Amino acid sequence: MRRLTSVLLLFALAGGACAADAPASRALTAKPGDHLRVEITTHLGDNQRFRAGDELTFLVNLNRRAFLAIIFQDAEGRLIQVLPNREALAAEYEAGWYFTVPSNQQPFRYRVAPPFGDEYVYAYACDRPLPELPGEEAGNGLRYLRGDVAAVQALLSAYAREQGAQLSAYRAHMVTTP
């Protein structure tokens, strides 16, 4: 439970996940025959350093409409499902615009807290609704997932194969320090 209040208080403060905020420019756009693509980064970009107390925002982009799962891996290797969650249920997200997690309309912000170290955020996009991932309630509608990232990836890949669906994954890295 200690970690829930950590890395990015992030998930402890999250009463809900995200809504799309439309920025001024487009990024990914799909051409006929393009495979589904997702990107995720922090507001400062990938491989950035964040200090205790820093506010953090994730930016997500899709090249076509898709369903999303966003998973945070803390410095101790625990996985927290950020999206979907109790407040932001599985939904299809629009393509082409970066949107923020949390959105500007959310009443909370993510802040860096211990434990510190290498941390990752994963975005999985699928052209079909994603299955529920095994885990347990972490509070505030979020979930701790069972297993590691490889197990989550294997489960989602097997689901996509069985459904004849397209699945895309992307990982952003950050370092958190005291």
C-alpha cells in the first residue's frame, strides 16, 4: 500500500483517469492499411528526470480510434492500472490528437513521491475492447495488477490473436529522485 502513495502520488490521488484535451496540433494520422499505433510520453518527453514533488502529466496519441490501457510500473516493479479505471471506464479514444492524463479538467494532479528510481508507463491500444487484467483494487478506482509487464503483454497479445484484433504497445521511461 506504501507504493500507492508513491511515485507519482499519481495513482493515490487519481479519483478518475482522463478525458481528451485537444491541443493545437495533430501528431499521428493513419493512412489506409496502416497498423494501429499508440505513443505515450511525459509532458517533458521520454527519459526525463523528475524530483520528489514534481507534477507529472502523460501525453497519449493514437493514429486511429482505439481502446486503451495505461499501466504504470513503479521503481519496485509493481504495476498499477491507470486506465481504464472505476471513473474512466473502457472507452474508444479518438485518433490524431495528443490528450493528457490527467486531463486539465480533472481535480487532481500526479506528484512524484518515493520510492524513487527507474519507472515506466505503458500504453496498450487495441481496435477492440481490451479484457480485464487480473489484479486487485488499489483504492480510488485503480488496480494493482498481478504479474509483471511480460505477463500483461502476453495476455494482451494472446487476446488480440484470439479476437483477430490489432494491438499496439508503447513504453515511456522516467527516472524519479528525492
